[in-house]
Amino acid sequence: MKDNNADKIKNVEQLSREVVTMRKELEDVKEVLKGLIQVVMGREENLDEDEYN
């Protein structure tokens, strides 16, 4: 029974580490997406200006 509980604790600890890692990766992806959106929006603004000239 103790081994089973120890295994469960190890699994929970591993899942917790994985969740923390995934959260960090998600934050990185969000930063990349923010940058890409800014680039796309900047290009769209430039295209609009070129169309008017």
C-alpha cells in the first residue's frame, strides 16, 4: 500500500513539474504571437498608406 501511495505521489510531482513547464512554454508562445500580431498589424497599416498614395 505504501508503494502505491509513493508511486501516486511521484506521479503527482511529475505532473506538477510538467504543468509548470507547459505554462512557461505557453507564456513563450503568447509572447511570440503578440510579436507576430504586431508585425502583421504594422504591415497592414503600411499597405493601407501605400494604397492611398
